[in-house]
Amino acid sequence: MRRSFLVITAIPLIIIAIFAVFMLFTPEKSVNETIYGAETIAKDLEVPWALAFLPDDSLIFTERGGKVSILEGTNVKSVGNITVTQNSESGLLGIAVDPKFNENHYIYLYYTNGNNNQISRFILNDTLTNETVLVNNIPAAAIHNGGRLKFGPDGKLYATTGEAGNTALAQDLNSLGGKILRINADGSIPSDNPFGTYVYSYGHRDPQGIVWGPTGIMYSSDHGDEANDELNIIKKGENYGWPDYEGNNTVTGYIKPIRAYTEFTLAPSGITYYQNAVWMAGLRGTQLRKLTLSSDGSSVMGEKAFFTQFGRIREVVEYKGYLYICTSNRDGRGTPQNGDDRILKIKIS
């Protein structure tokens, strides 16, 4: 009788425990954003793609058609109009600010020029001038162009590249397509790169986000085929599987993602790190997704979806305790709302 009583008493506790685990890892979970303040700081833009900050705290950003602008308060000031090949997903994509900008005024852009994507360096005074092409043989197409640029904690410039719809390029170490590249700021190849080329990691499909955690772990988002979108930890010289393996496949010689979205399509783009979490912009998933990490940063402990009301979200960056996102509802795959596309500033309390 006592044993039966204990079993009956334990059943509710087991149910509660199962429910708690379910709620923690439910992939589509969204939360009430009333504790977060979202402020539109720029609107009526045409497919903003990448955001970065200058040392004076002003925001510089790209639009896929070729515009480069600086946001000063709520005033959008044009500083450049790059001639690009804009076809579906191609065009003006990533932007990075040199860590020594106060000394050299260097700005780096990733854009499509004919059949190739290229990385160029400009000098920014009142406008962008003095273009120097650093890398110009990155495969380009209407799809899968990668395009994110960021400086790492080692002072090197990193770029994500897509396989341009030719899946074989991702495994071809002689091609710059389907890779993450590591570049010296002057365009030369770092002497400690793993293959003696710009290639730092390979086997990627269409990575559009990179960020580093406080201990130096490098994270990257990648678009899967249909579903199978990924969040990866990037390691020097490693193979991330595409097109042979993706998602949760575990195969010797390939790096498995720390999160694979096999259950729905997120279509991740830009990512940032803030408060022990990777925040990921979702395009088809129409959300800003928070992935809370383990204490060592090597695994995902839980996740939530935020700001599903804004439609497609292309980019997210953290700057001085705020998150900045931009929508991508005018990219041909969204439903534009009044004021789109826009940049929003979010306070996370």
C-alpha cells in the first residue's frame, strides 16, 4: 500500500519534469516581448543587409542594391553607392569597420561584381573613396553568396562565402565558395591559415553569420537544404559536411552542428553574442532567436523566439548593451509592412 502511494505521488512530479524539459526545448516557442523595448531608428529602406558601428557610435550599414549609409541619430546620410550586380540574393552584402579606423579610416565591403563576389577596402571620410580590391575570385550566383564580414579577436578579417548553387565547390579546397575565409587586413593570406590559402573552414552551404564568444569560440550560422539550418562552432581547417552531410548527421571527419533545425526552416542570417547566448536573425523563420549556451559555450541549453511580428529579419548586432536588427521584407520573399524595410534598436533588460 505504501509503495502504491509513493508511485501515485511520483506521477505528478514526473509529468511536471517532462513538461519542463518540453518547454525548454520547444523550437517554435515565442515569448511576450513587453519587457523589451523595440524602437524603429530607420525606415523605408531597400533590403538593408549588414550593420556595423564606427568609433563615434554612429551606425554604418549596407543595402543590397549598392547603397552605403550612416545613421546619425535618426538621420540617414548616404556615403556611397557601389556599382553591384544585384540579382535575387546577390548585390552589396557585408560590411566591416577596421579595428584601427581612427588611424586609417578603412571600411571593408563584400559585394557581387559580375560572376564573382569580391572583398574591397575603401577609405571613409565624407564618402567612400580609394577602393582597393583585396579578394575578387569568390564564386557568385543568384543564390548562396554568403557575404558576412567581421574582424575576429585575432585582428584578422573573416568572410563567409556560399557555394553559389554549385554544391561541389563546398568540398573543393581550390575554390573559395562554400567556405569561411580568413584574411589579413591588407588582403594577404595569414601565414598560419590551415591550407596556405584564404580558406579557414569548408563544407559550408550558405553561411551568413559569424560571431565570437568571450572565450574566443567562433560561431557561424548556415542555411540548410529545405530544413537542416545550422549553428556551428568553427574550428581551423575543419570540414562541416556540405553537400555530403548536414543537420544531425554524425560522421567521422565532419563537424556536427551544436544546433540543427531539422523540424522547421529558420533560414538564419546574421548572428551576435550577448549575455551568454547567440542571437540569430531568422529570414523564413521571421524571428530573432535566442539560443542560451552552456557555461563553456559548447552546447545549446534552451531557446526562444522573439519579435515574430516584424517579418523577415536579416541581421542582428550587439552594441553597448543594445541589439540592433534589420528587416528584409523587400527582398522578394517577404510581405512588406508600412515603413519597411527598417532598422530597430532593442533594449534587453
